[in-house]
Amino acid sequence: MTAIIQDIVSIFFVLLLGFLAGKRNIFDQTQAAGFNKLVLDYCLPAVLFVSIVKSSRQELFADSRLFIAAFAVLIAWYFIALIGARLVFKHDKQEAGLAGLSAGAPTVGFLGIAVLTPIFGGSAAMTVAIMALIVNVLLVPLGMFFVAPAGTKPTAALIKAVKEPVVLAPLIGFVLVLIGVRVPEMIDPPLSLIGHANSGVAVFAAGLVLSAHKFQISLEVIWNSIVKMILMPASMLAVCLLLGVPDAHLEQMVLLAALPPAFTGIVMAGRFQTYINEASSTLIVCVLAFAAAAPGWIALVRYVLAPG
């Protein structure tokens, strides 16, 4: 549990640094947009590519039940959140696409390894890789697709989404692993070097974006937070039990589903200047809630799995 608390404190520390830097005009929103582009186009693609190509085909497909559970739960809640944003909260297509990421996409790429490894050790790497694959090869392209400017043809929007580095890099990595191509180890150090800046810059940029917008608690922010922190992990637990996911991975899957929203969502909101207040407010509420939710979900899963 100590590792989780340390992660929460670290996130808020860097978020506060970005927030104060924005409030004191040390960095402006144009520079925040530059940080967002650095994360989406360089840092995060490098992290995702390296994490996937380090896996073998056997590791990625060791248990298809993990893929099925991750796919079913994440895709389902993305579209539930998107449809809710359109029909209940009356958002346009672009805002609804980002609402799906705010409520339905956990920040696996940023915090998955950091949160799970101190608790579960090396066995968490495969679970994180599978969840990150679903988020970044499916959910992020969906977000990019819906955030495309009005009037963009669906095919053009989809092609543009796939061309984004944050989508293309993990997709190339997945294909290479799928066909059994081993990437030379010499590319690991340079990609890892730029990748190390990923989480820190993303959270700092989120603080900068937040400094220009008021934190607000609304019915939509509460709904997004309930979906992300309660309904999604509960669904993951139910689906994993139904599919018979091994106990060793079930706890990891539920904890990953309970992670705060993907920072990619707020970075995209800042980049496209839409859904910023809702995305940033949802992120703050969920990061706070994660401090209590994570130990709670771990305790619940262990109670469910306890013999007798």
C-alpha cells in the first residue's frame, strides 16, 4: 500500500508544480500545448513501443482470457461514457469522444508498472502490457477519431488517428511481436531516454492546463468519477471471475481498471481546446479517490478469492 500512496503524492506534487507555474505565468498555455505535443508525439509513443516489443508473442498471448476481459470492459465503458455524454450531458461529438477517455480509459501507460510492480513484482509486466495495448491501440484512436474537426470524413478521421505517433508506435510494436520479429537491443536506451520524461512532463502539463481553468464539481464530473473508480473495476472483477482469469492476474486486472483516467485524455483536451474543465476536474477527483479506492479494491478481491 505504501507504493500506492507514494504514487498519489508524487502525482499531486508534479501536478501542483505545473499548476503554480501556470498561475505565476512562468509557462503559458502555448507552452503547455508544446509540452502536450512532446508527450503525445514523442515520450509516450517511445514508452509504449519499448514496453510492447520487449514482450514475446507467447507472453502477450499466454492467456487469452486477459485480452477478452480487458477488451470487453474497456470498450464497453468507453462507449457507455461517450453515449452518456452525448445524450445526457448534451455534448458534441468531439467532447463526447474525450468524455469516453476521461471516464473509460485508465492511465495504464503512465502508472501501470509504477503501481503494480512494488506489489506484484515482475509478473505484473504482462498484465500491464495487455491493458496498455487495449487503451493505446483501441481507445486512444477512438478518441482521436471522435475529436476530429466537424465535417471530416470518417475514413479520413480514422486514417489520421492511426497515423498519430501515440497510436502508430504501439501498433507497430504489436505487429512486430505478432510476426516474431525481435527488435535490436541497441534501440532500447535512446527510446527509453526520451520515454523517461513521459509521466513527469504529462502530469506537469496537466497542471499547466488546469491552472487556466476552474476546478468544478458537477454532476458529469461525479458520473465520470463513479464510472472510472467504481463501475469499471467492479465490471472487471465480474468479467474476470466469469471467464475464470487466474487469481494471480485477477487482482492486477481489477487494480489497473481502478487507475485514474489516462493523462492522454487531458493532454488531448488541452491540445484540441475542448472538454478541458470536465477532463481536468475528473482527473483530480479520481486521483484523490484512488488513494482510498486502490486499497479497497485489493481488499475486496482478496476477500472474494479467499477459500471458504
